Amino acid sequence: MPRFDSTLVWFRRDLRSFDHAALHDALTHSRTVYCAFIYDRAILDRLPRADRRVEFIHDSIAELDAELRRMGGALIVRHAVAESEIVALAAQLGVDAVCVNRDYEPQAIARDAAVATAIEAAGGQFLAFKDQVIFEKEEVLTLAAKPFTVFTPYKNAWLKKLQTTPYPGQDDYYLKSYPIDPHRANFALPPDAVALHLPTLAELGFETTNLSRLQIPTGMSGGAALLDAFVPRMAGYHDTRNFPSVKGPSYLSVHLRFGTVSIRALVRRAVEALRSGEGAAADGTEGVSTWLSELIWRDFYFMILDHNPHVVGGAFKPDYDQIEWESGDTAEALFAAWCEGRTGYPLVDAAMAQINQTGYMHNRLRMVAACFLIKDLGIDWRWGERYFAEKLNDFDLSANNGGWQWASSSGCDAQPYFRIFNPITQSEKFDADGKFIRRYLPQLAKLTGKQIHAPWLQPANVLKQAGVVLGKDYPQPVVQHDEARKRTLERYAVVKKTAGVA
């Protein structure tokens, strides 16, 4: 027998109608299920008026609503402060429970606690489910029952737990799907008093972006198409993922961020490929294993944020907050040059052009750009973290924070502070022929693959023949890397003992 007469499922970062934990539970334990999404003004009001993420959500919501209607329901959409609106909507519908998939960001945790208190005070229940990760909270711990702070042992423990079967006969228990369509009879349309209306972008106060021109596929269908396109490339992922001019990544990060794909489905796909040897390259299944590791990194950073909320705004290793960063007008000018792709280092500038024009940045370039800002320019990593948070289509607090703290050496399992990327050698190694640089810096297009990585080192006749006037067509370097490296080592001397270096 159902536990509830009626339930409201509140969609947040899980914009799909399949393999959905909260929706599955509601449908299997309620006679009547309503669905809602709130364009949360507490979040949206702070965003720029032309934001690709809002347009991505808007398109995905339309597809989700169409699928729910196909199954007999519909999506109630509101533009309001979610914390109060969802409570009001639950009261208006007279539901016994509100079901959600759990969120791990500090602000979301506080929001959900306030909503739960209000729902329970009114006599209802607030139920949260694990859906956007494979393992959460205390599910993967060290032998001392402590959260991990180093990735490789966490990964090994994660894989070991994945292989366990807590219930007899339930292989792949942690990757089980949560079917929706077989339970569609319990979907319901809201009463007439509850209006059904999908607001336009303009009604939300936002403008159309270049999302469609960039051919970024949205919604569940977009996520499925990207996965299908990636599967044949999966075996070579370990080789191709580091080269920004090569179609190596899955490009699924924005779909993972908004839940238009299921993390369980992606891990199942990788595990199945490993078991069957499907698509194995000559060196075995290294590509599949590498991609699976990237998915595990995602769980790792969610876990770190959940157990260490102080990383929002502060270093994971508090001693690193002692570092004195550049400040004043100098810092502002250097930061502006970095943001606008005017550092004089082509790979860095091309990476910044990519994020500014598309909202995407290749993962290798995220590391290069971040390390350059922190260790060449001496700028506080939090400045870069905030910039990426504003620009990235796939912005996710846990991964963005983890990546920036890795680059600044202040995070868990971070690169040592004395390991400082050389932007020239990174360019020569990962964009050897300059194909990526030429795409985003066409003013350097006539320089050869060997010349394009450091234009200021080229003879005057070479620059003249390529039509490049430094300081006019392309900037001189804002810093000299070797000198900047020395300053960084001095800057980090305050944490030398903490870092375990004599």
C-alpha cells in the first residue's frame, strides 16, 4: 500500500524523467504525484541577464515537461524564492510529502533544512534521496572510519565498495536504475487552481544567448546524443583528453551538472565496457578506466565539500590562507589581463577566449589557466574561482572549488606548491601545431607551430612576415615566467613546513 495519498516532487539539478531516485520513490509510494520546478530568484537574481546556463535550463525544462505530459503528468513551474514557494505550493496542493534529490552545497543544505522544517510543521514529510552521486557522506571511508583526503586511496575504496552486494542477488546494487515509465499511472495533473505555464526567458528577465549557435545540445535528448557520440571514442580517452584541439572529452559535464543524464547510467556504461572489453584499444581498457576515474573525482569533490564546508571561501589546508597575494592596482590590472585573454601567453589567452565566448573550457586548459593566474601572476585563487563560477556552463561548486584549490596547492591531494606549470612548454606539449591557439587567436594564425607558443621570442622579421606587431596585434607578456616562478616560491615559503618541504 502507498505511504502517501499525494506527493510533490521538487526538481532541482535533476532535470530528467528517467532513472530518478526521488521521482521513483514518489511514484511507488503515493497514489498521486505532482511535479514542480522553481526558477529560484535567490540564485537567478545574481546572474548576468545573458546566461547560457539559464537558457540551458529553460530548454531542458521544456523537454522535461513534454515527457511528463506524455506520461500523464506535467511540470508546475514558478519563478520565485524557492525556499518559500515550494512550501506554499505544497500547501496549495495539499500533499502529504515533498520528495527531492539531495544537494550537497552548503547553501542548498541550509535551504532544504528550512523547507523541511516548514513542511514538517505543517504536518507533512520532507524526503531526500541520493541521486547525483554514486556514494555520499559516510559511504566511503578510510579504515579509521574517517573521510578520505587523497584521491587514489578514495578511488580504490570507491571501486571496492561498488563491487560489494549488500543484499543477496542484487549485483550492481549501487548502480541500480530507478524506473519511472512503468509507474506512470500515478502521475497527476494539478487542480485547475494551480496554473501550468512555462515562462519565457524574457518573462524570467533573461536574454537569448549564443547557446544554439554553439550547438550545445540541451535536455535529456542532448545528453543521450552526447553519450552515444562519446562511446566510440571512450577507448582512446586517456590519449585524447589532454589535447584541446582534439575531440576527446565526452562534453557531458553540463548535463551532469543539471541532471539531464544519470550518473548511475554513465558509470554503468563504463563498468559494462570494462567487463566486456568493449571498444578496448591496443593497450586494453585504459581509456574507459580513465573516464571512470573522472566520474569518481566528481564524487570525491562532492564528499570533500560535504565534510569540509569551510573550503567555500577558505583553503582546505588553513595554513595556506597565510599566503600574501598581489593586491591593489597591480593585481587588478593583471587579473583583468587574464580575464580578457591579454596575458601575452597564447595558450592561456586562447583558453580565456574559449571560456568567454562559449562558456566551456577544456579541462587541461582549466589547469593551465588557473596555475598561470595563481603562480605566474600571484593572484588569489578565489578571484579565478569566482570568474569561472560566473562563466562556466558546467559550473559546479564542489568541482570548481576542488580544481582551483588543486592549482593553488591549498586543497586536498593538490599539486605541490613548487610544481609550477610553464605556460610555454604546456602549449608546446598539448597544442604542438597551434591549432587550438589559431582558432581563438586568429591574429597569430600565420605563425608556425614552433613560433606561435611564444611570439615575443621570435625575430622581428618573422613577426613582420606573420603580420604581428607586439603591443598592437597581440600583447607583450605581462610577466616573465622564470621571474614569476621565483616570486611564487618566495610567496609560498610561509607554508613550506606545512607542505613537508625542508
